Amino acid sequence: MIHETAAQRVARVFDTQRETFRARTQPSLAERKARLRALRTQLQRYQDAIVAAMSADFGHRSAVDTKFLDLMGCILHINHTLRHLRGWMKPSPRRTELLFKGNQLSVEYQAKGVVGVISAWNFPIYIAVAGLVTALAAGNRVMLKMSEFNPHTNDVLKRLLAEIFDEQEVALVGGELEDPGFFSSLPFDHIIFTGSPGVGRLVMRAAAANLTPVTLELGGKSPAVVLADYDLADAARRIVHGKGTNCGQICIAPDYVLLPRRDVEGFVDELHAQFQALYGARPALNDDYSSIIDERQFQRLQGLLDDARSKGAEVRVCGEIVPGRKMPLHVLTRVTPEMRVMQEEIFGPLLPVLGYDDLAEAIAHINGGQRPLALYIFSTDRTNVDRLLRHTHSGGVTINDWGWHALNHGAPFGGVGNSGMGNYHAEEGFRELSHARTVFKRRTWFPTHLFHPPYGGRLQSLALRLYLGRADSNVKS
């Protein structure tokens, strides 16, 4: 028996999916719904196994974080898709130009083929399954590329999927590829990637060789702007929750805070108090608080702290530090632009707090960096909220809280600029993973032959004059 390498197996599965898709390109509504319902049932059945596997991968992962965000997020996404899929699949009638009035024009949404979904390690179930749900709803075959940092979760998800899908429909690839870039080099019909901008560029470069369209969700430095009218304690509690959930390892976690300069010291005190109210003075003993996933990520965060301290930042540690990777919230003040913590996406429980003198300064600070995946505004002043919305860009926005826009599956989710491109939630996600094929049907009596040569007929001349008018004789050729 000839030994098959991991890359050869992945290529073989891809070829099989492409061949079976060509044999049956458009699954029915009933087939698509049956697949989504089966997936929903499996996620419910396997919820405790997923919790245990994810905790094993992280060293400790809050069971509530896993069930509420990874699993319930998937269920909400599936439920919304099931409710609306029939309407999304219907051809969309369009108006013809006046010249062709009486004929029929429509757009039909056609499955693209084989979709590659490249997941990230921080929310491996939700990120992978969200892409899978949208791709299946659009009628595609799917290959999932999971992170090598989640081996236990990958094993459970692979078993879960294998019970309801043949590999020719849905296949999972874990960390077995020696070159992870091999996956994105395959000629998929669409790729969804979640991860860092640096790796996103590599994925996009590989996809470009095959002219494969990509959806990129890349994160970035998402600001939380607290305005003068908002209650500091409430803002602190909600921002702390955003930094404490999954120990801040979330692409849409608040990355830094902007608030009136006079409030900085009091706000730091509130952050400290609110962190301990949620997770206690010793978060390492709290099962609701997750670990940094591995030593590499932990040392990266320590490096950000060391760099900031060496350049003059002040750091408030909001809980007891003990051996291990359960890192309490660290609040940084007196930060400056040259610090790494203000240049890189933090992706952990470090929170720079910056003061501003007026809202224009805060807006200028946001616009001076790359466009973020999320923007959080804390204010009840409608005029100032509208001003922030009008004069900034971000992938999404939550007002007076953090992150919840991403768990509302009736709206698209995605980035802009350096934080990504495209969407894979809601109707917009369905459209993204479908080919919008225009269909024009000529009525047999319609005289399009009147637009054939020889040119110069009365109808042709009338149409040209109607739409083009007369040329200006003063314009030189």
C-alpha cells in the first residue's frame, strides 16, 4: 500500500468534492435545511465534549464562554439561516432597460462549488461553523482548515461532522499539513479566512494565483470611546467584560479606551473594581476566567508589557498574578504611539487608556490608524454618537456595550480595510458565497433584430439620440 501524505490526502479530498459538486451543482432547499438541522443537533449533542476539549486546548477555558459564544452563537446562526433560506434562494426579478421593456430579467443565486474555511484558534467552533453554515446554506461543499493549536477541539469537531457528513460534502483538516499554506493554494471557489492581517495577506496572495475570491476577517485595534456624559462605572464594567471574556482573546475585544482626559484616573479605578467584581481578586481561582492559550501567546503579551514599561507606561494590575497563564487585566496609562501595545492588535487582557481633550481629537486618533473591526461608543448624546459614526470607519459598531453586534445574525459581520473584507453572516453572507447569475429571457416577439447591422435605421438613430443627445461640435477630436 502506498503511503499517502497529509498534503496528498487534502488534495484528493478537494478533487473529490469538486467532482461531486459538478455532478450535482444545486442542492434543493430541503437538502440544505436537512444538513443545517443535522449540524444543529450534533452541536447540541456534543456540547459537553466540546467544552472539555476546548478547555484542554487552552489549559482552562470557561465553560460558559464556550457554550454562550461558541455554541449558542452557532445555534443562533443556524436558526436565522433556516428561517430565511427559502427567501434568499428565490430568484430576484429585476427591471429591464426601457429599450428591452417586455422581456424578463432576473438574478439567480447559484452555489459556487467548494469553499475553504480557514478558522482561528480563539473561537475555533464558532468561527469554523459560522463559515460552514453559510457555505452549506448557499449549496456549497466545504473544507475546514482548523488551527494546529486546538488539537482536542479539532478531534471532537471532526468526529461530530463525520457522523452526519461524508468527506465529499464536508471535510476537516487539522494541524497535519507541514505547510499550512498548501490549503489556501488549492483552487477553491471561495475562501473564508479568520486571523491576523499578516497571514491574511499570505492567504490572499495564494488565492490570487487561482483567481479565488476571499472573505477576510482580520481584527485590528478596536477602540472604545467613552464620552463625557456616560456613567464611568457602567462603561468600565462593559469594557472589562469585553477584555475578560476568553481572557481578551477575541478579534472584536475592545483594544484600547479613549475618554476625557480628566476622567482617566477615576476610570482606571473603576476598571480595577469592575474586574474584581466580575472575576475576583484572584482570577486564577475563578472557573469563569479563561487562560491564555499557550506559552507563546503568553510571552508575546509579556513582551508588550515590558516594552510599554520601558518606554514610560504605568501599569495597574487588577488581580493577583500567580504562576500559569491566567493573566489578570492590566490597565496601561501614559502610553505613547511608539509603544508596541499601541501598534499591534493586543489579543489579550491588556487595556491602554488614553485621554482626549475634545471629541475631534478622539476622532483624529481613530482615523490616524488602520480601520478597526469594531468601534464601541459609550454615550447617550445622539449628536455626538452620530458625529462619531459619520466621521469614522469600522467593520461594525456597538453603542453602550461591546461586541453584541456580532451575535445578531440578521446583520452582516466583517471588516473594512486592514480589518478585513466581505461578510459571512446573514443574507449578505449567503450572497457572498453564491454566484449571482443574471438571466435575460427575450420574448419571442421582441424585435432585437432591429439593433442588428446594417446600422443607421430609424429605431437605432432614435435610441442613440434619446440616450446620447447631440455631440458638442466645439469638442476637438
